[in-house]
Amino acid sequence: MSESADRKTTKQQRAEARAEKVRAHQQQEAARKRNRRIATVSGAVGGAAVLALVVTFVVTSAEPQQRPQDIEIAGLKEFPNLPATHIDPSPVDYQKSYGMEVPAGGDHSQIWLNCGVYNQPQQNENAVHALEHGAVWVTYDPQAATEADVEALRAAIPDQYTILSPYPGQPAPFMASAWGAQIQMDTVSDDRLTQFIDRYWKSPNAPEPGASCSGALQGPGLVA
């Protein structure tokens, strides 16, 4: 192993592994689209050519060891078929409209919250727009979390496409939210946080995956 690889932190290694999973999934989807086009053309081709196309389909459709969307997460709560309308300047009652005590999608502001680490609560409608872009929002109850807990959360999440902020009064000490999905955690050592990030970070299933998570609203209390 090279000297530069030795210096990589566990957080950097996890971020690279997650990025590789996202790339693998995108390559797989592209292969599937190509093979569907090939299958359409094959209707006019002889049997031998069709057999060759079948072989090509099998080879190019080989899946990675585990696709992000196949990761099973205990206690996962999902919110399907969420709208994504910009409602400025009206606020959204996420509890009344969607049954969410911490938002995990739905109508939101046209201005997204810049991803980063914040030590103050953030506006729901702006944070939800960041989720629309594929970000993961990790929140903690400031009455339950210690400084060590917050530092552990910072170490556990990627440096990009994540938001970390306090959320007073949330139903669990720690929570992680992505577009249409959410988990509650009692401790920062819960293994499901890593599973959640692996499954939903920069997810291609977000309404606007890959859109920017910077260059818009910097919320109060930005730390990093």
C-alpha cells in the first residue's frame, strides 16, 4: 500500500467507497438502457445474433456486490410519492401534511440550504430542498447530545452532500433523513447511520440527484 493510502482516514475511505457504489449503480443503469435498445433491434436479427446479444446482456448487466437500494435498514420509515413544489414564501407544516416531525421531503423553498455542519437549527423548507438534490440531513436533539456525540457524527458523515444540525424537540436523540426516508437512533454508534448514508447519500432516486448542494443559502451557525 502506498504512503498516501496509509494516510487516508476511515472517513475518507468510507466516502470513496460510497462514491464508488454510486458510480457502479449509475453504470449499471446505463448498461440496462443500452441492453433494452439492443433487445429492440434484435427482433429483426437471426438466432445466432440474438444469442450473442443475450450474452452481451448478461455480461454488461453484472451487478456490484450490493446495490445501494438493496441495503436493508431496520426501522427505516419511508414516505413515498412526495410532492416537490416550491412554495415560497409560505411555510410548510410537515407534521400535518406528511406526518414528519423532522422533514424528509415534500414541498419546500426554491432556495436550498448549503450543505455543511451547523451549530444552530436550520429552516426546514431550505433543508428539504437540499434533500431534493440527494443530500442526507443528520439531526440531533441538543438536549440529549454531548459535544463528543456531535464530533462523532461529524466523523461519520461525508464532507459533501450532508447537513448536520441540531433539531430541538425531535422524537429521538439522533435522526438521519433523506428524500422520502428517515431513521431514528438512540446513540451515535448505531450502525444504521452508515447503512443509511450508503443507501441514500447522493441517491439517484432523489428528485434532482447531483444538483448543487452549495452556492445558495448559508444558514446560521455554519461551522464547517
